[in-house]
Amino acid sequence: MSFIHTQVASQHTRLTMPSRLDSTQAQPFRSAIQQVLAGGLKKLELDCLHLEYIDSTGLGLLTLARGEAQVVGGTVSLTNIRWPGTVADVLMLVHFDSLFPMTFNEAPGSHTGGPIPTQSQ
Amino acid sequence: MNLNSTPIRTRTPLMVGQAGLSIGDTQAELLVALRSGSRRLLFGQTTSEMTRMLPEPAPSDILTIVAESRLLHAPDVFRVLAASIHQKAHLLPDDIVKLEIILTELLSNAIEHGNLGLTSHRQDKANEKNWFADYTAQVKHKLSSPLGRIPVLIQCQRSGAMVTVSIEDKGLGFNVSAMLTVAKNPQSATGRGIAVAMGLASGRLTYSSNGRKVSFSLATQSNSAQRVPTRSSIRQNSRILVVDDQATVRTTLLTILRNNGFMQVQEVSEHANLVDIAQKTSANMILLNILMPEPDGFKLYTQLKSVQETAGIPVIFLCQSENPQQKHRAFQLGAQDVISKPLDPAEVVARVENHLYYQATLSHVSNLTGQLEGELERAKTFQHDLFPSARKIIKMADMFKVEIASHYEGCETLAGDYWTVIPINDKQFAFALADFTGHGTIAALNTVQLHTMLRHETNLTNPALTTASLNAQLSRMLGKGSFATFVFGVIDREARTLTYTGCGAPNLLLKHANGSVEELSCAGLPLGLSPDVSILPRTAKLEDGCTILAYSDALTDTEHAPTNQSWQKEKLRHTFNAIPSQSGAQALVDDLLKTFYATAVLPLKDDLTLLGISLQTP
């Protein structure tokens, strides 16, 4: 599965993430970001519903995307992060909640996952 | 097994060679070997260095790989490696992604920073956008150079209900603290790998050997290991191969077994590939016809037994009833059983099920034993951590101008001996050596109790008071018949005196600077026998250049070849005398042990501890 663009509103684009964000996805991700930014983005939403795997390369790519969006005055948010899940664990481990607005998607029956993380101030 | 003398490496790709190794030279071959379930892999061309890294197989091994960096550094390898470990180690279902991420980060770091000497830290923000392309190009370039041929050892071992994965590289190692510092910059695009790995491993990630070895543990589905096998679970879960050149026989056996609840039965028509198929399917049992076109059943059996991964699979031969010689030879070779044709369905089912049940029960017992061994190893590590660290010893040596040397060897996994040195103030420090009755778990637990008590003692400058306090506490806590011989001493470096108490311990030996030897009595009631014992201190004069030796009674009581006589005090005194007076504590302990081990009957029957302290000449 590759990155799917959805135009939510004027200057608001949703990019649906594939199941993995790692070194193999670096080039497609960079291309997708550049394509979105070229369209005059103000708000980029990265939909993480299908994202099951992210490593330090993936984290770096997210940071770069944020930096590039900031250059043109835009913002990047991470939405529908699966909770509980390893991707959520990784993002919270590296305090990405201080860099990105994040929303979580609680899996049904996941009562043992503990409270959904709240955004750090 | 001497790997150095057997020709491990051939040009045949993916050869399943001696010692059950899968051998190859390409990444594709490595992936095939991992997917096929091989447990010991040797991949690359720097063979002699790689075989030196390969450890001897151990019962707790799940997967062992020695491969060159150039073959390991790829997302596919990380993914397949994680899946292989997950499947073999029976990790918790949610942990496979976690495992892949941890392996990716640690292997990448071991290879990139340890082997290739690369760092991802970028000072130049202008390069930040291009960091990935630049860095990837660097890694690719170096992996294809001779630098990429440095081998990396990956080991996965069971340890009770946990699995420990370790990665060891023969490169530069890397600076963990520097990596963690970079990771603290939240804006940086790089440097988070170690922090992620540490976090996902929930704190159970450790480094050693200057960053060249990293280990972490994950929990296994231990319930499955603890579940006692049942006959119905055996029928459902056992993987059986049916090997016969006659299709009708194979069909008959498949039908018999499947009709009786054996759900995972597979026929093998290309019987020449039996070893590979048995490995790939992780077969639990093989029904093997004897009379077949080359290779026949006996040859295939020999092949199976020569490969580590398949050697343990039970084999039931199928033979002609009118040929008793076949049956005899089958049993001589070591077959589990023999079934005569024409096949009796009830007999087939009964024999197959019985052998599978026995095997499953043995495996269950082996798992429980493995868990227990793992627990004991962790307890041993915990016990060893009670002793003063090398750093503490060095600090004390510098502070008090002394040399401190020790030797500690338990005769079982857990030991009943204990020693310590404790700085009291800038002029005085204490030492203690205890030997609890028995050895093993109870004695080890007692040493932990003593360690805790000592840490809370407030009268360390007064050996008599300290010893009396310890005795009172141990008298209440120790079981009937348990006690500890004990010596506790305080050395005043300025006054050059030793004040000590002895509770039935072997006498201290004091070698003076002029070479004369003095025996310091430690006679007294051992700790823990009676709470109301009068404990009196003793003193001795010391001087710079003298050495004190405390030891447990294994030093004097161990039997020595060829007469099976023990040293007793006389031989120890004689050996101690012979060591030059200016040797220092370490040289003295080393010399004593060299003489001791030259003739000691091993394995030791008791725990052995030596503690040497010498006052250095300024």
C-alpha cells in the first residue's frame, strides 16, 4: 500500500500512511510530502490507521516532514494512531506528542491497553 | 567438536554442513536459511574469524548467526530474523513488531557505528534535508568495501520464561552515551534508535564490552511451555512425515492417521529431499520406509541423524514382515520403532501416538529444566553483583594505598560464600568473609541476608559490636543446623593495625614485609548458632608491604591428586611461605591458585573464596 492523498479542504490534505514507515518508504514518503507542499499546504494530516511499524528512520522522516511544512507556514498532525499498539508506544517514547498534534484510534476490546495518552503540554 | 579442523566452507550455497550449520555467502541465501528454520547459520567469507566467534551449541540456544555486516544490514533481514526468533521462541503475540524494531535499531547501530564507524549526528542543519540520502549512500558504500566483511554474532537463547537476544560485533563498538545525548534533541531527524530500542525493551537492554555487545530480553508464552501435553493435543499439533516410494502406501498411512485425529500429516514423494523437508516442516516424527530406490531408508536415517536440526526427530521404520534382518538393522541403527507391513491401522496409530507422547513429555520436562536453569543463572548473576565492583576496589585501593585481590568460585550455580570490603572513613576500611553451611539456593539466600545486614550496620569501626549484632540477627533467622564461619576485620591505615573477630573461620595468614608469616587465630563459635555469645576482638600489627589472606575452608580441605590428600594448614602455610613477601595481594592470590589448581581434584566439592589485602609501600 502506498501513500494516498485525500484533499479534505482547501490547503488541508490527508495523507494515508501505509503499514510501514521505514527506510524502504523513505523515497515515496519524501515524494508524497513534496507533492503536497507544492500544492500550497497549510495543514497536513498523516492518517496512521494502517501504520503498524515505525522505526527510527520513520521517526526521522516525520521530523523532516514537519520541518519542511514549517518552512511554508504549515503544520503536520498524526491522526488515528492505533491504541494500544507498538507505533503509539514508539511515538510516546520519543515524546513526539510535543512535536505533533496526535489523535488515537482505540482498538475495540482493548480494555487492557490502559488510558489513551493525553497530549503533553 | 573442533570447528577449526573441519572444512566448514565450500562454494556450495546454503550447504547444510557439519555441526548442523547452514552456510552461505549471499543475502538471499541467508533469508532462505532463516525462513527455512535453520538454527545455526554461518554467512560470509571471513571464515576463520567467523568460526572463532561461533559458540558451542547449548541446550538453551534458539538461534545463532554469525554473518558479515554486508549481509545483515537490510530491512528484509531484520524482518525475517524477527519472525524467525518470534516463531522459535514463542514470544507473546504482540511482541513481533516490537522485536523487529529493536533488532533493526540495534543491528543497524552495531553495523553502522560499531563495524563501519559511521555516525548519524549532523551538526550542519543545512544538510538535515539530505541526511537520509547522504547517510544511506555512505552505508551502502562501506558495506560493499572490506569494512563490510566484519562479522556480527547474533544469539538468541532461552532463559526460563524469557528469551535473551544478544548482538556482538567485532568492530569498533560505539559510544552509547553519545547516542543517547543526540537522541535528547527532539528536533533532530536522527539519533533516536537506541532510545527507541531501550524503551521497547522496557529497560531490559544492557551493553557490555565497550559497546560491542548488546543484549535484551523479551517474555515468552511460558504458559505453553508449562502445559502438560495431552494425547489429544499431540494428535492435533504433531507434524508427521510419511516417506515411502509407493503412493498407495503413503495414501493409506495418511488416511489412517488423519482418520484418527492426526491433523498435520504430510507425505513425502521426493524422499531424497527428506532432510530439507524435515527441517522446513519442523517435523515431530517420520514414518520411513526402508526399501526404496537410492537413497534407501537406512541411508536417509543416517542423513537425518547427521544434521543437528533433524537428529532428534524420532523415526519409525516401515519394513517387510518377512525380512527380520531389516528390523534388526533398524534397531541397531537406533530407530525409535519398526512397523511391519502389511499395515495394521490400530498398531500404526498406537505406536505413533505413544512415541509422540513420550517425546512431548520429555520436551516438557526439558523446558521446565531450562526454565529452572535460567532462573538459577539469573540468581547467580544477582549473587555476583553483591560483591564489590571493580570500580569500587580501584577507588579503595587508591584511597587507602592498598591492593585488594579476590577469587570466588561456587561449586554449584549458587554459592554459600560471601566476601566484601567496605570503606568506613578516610583512614579505616573493613573486610569480611563468610562461609554458610551447605551450598546452593538456601546458602545463597543466606549470603544475601548477610549482605543486607552489613549494609545497615552502624558500628563498623568496632568489629566486636558488628559481629555480635550480625550473630544475634542470624541466630533468629537461620534454620536449625545452619550457621556461618565468619571473619570481620577493620584495617586502620594510619595506625597500621588490624582489629578483627573470628567466628570459626580458617585462621588469617599475615605475611609481613620481612617475609615472616603469622597465623591470626579466628577460633570462635560460628555465626548463627547461639545469640548469646561473647565476641572478643583481636588485634595485629601491620606494616607497609605486608599482605593478609582470608579464605574459605575449600582451600585447605579440597583433595589433591595423586594422593587425594588435602592441603590442610600445613601445606597451605608452606605454599604461602614460599611466595615472595613483596608480591602484593594479586600476585599472592594468583600464585596460590596456580599451585592449588595444578593438583586439585575437580570439580570442587565446596565453594572457594580467597581475599587478599596488601598494604602498599608509599
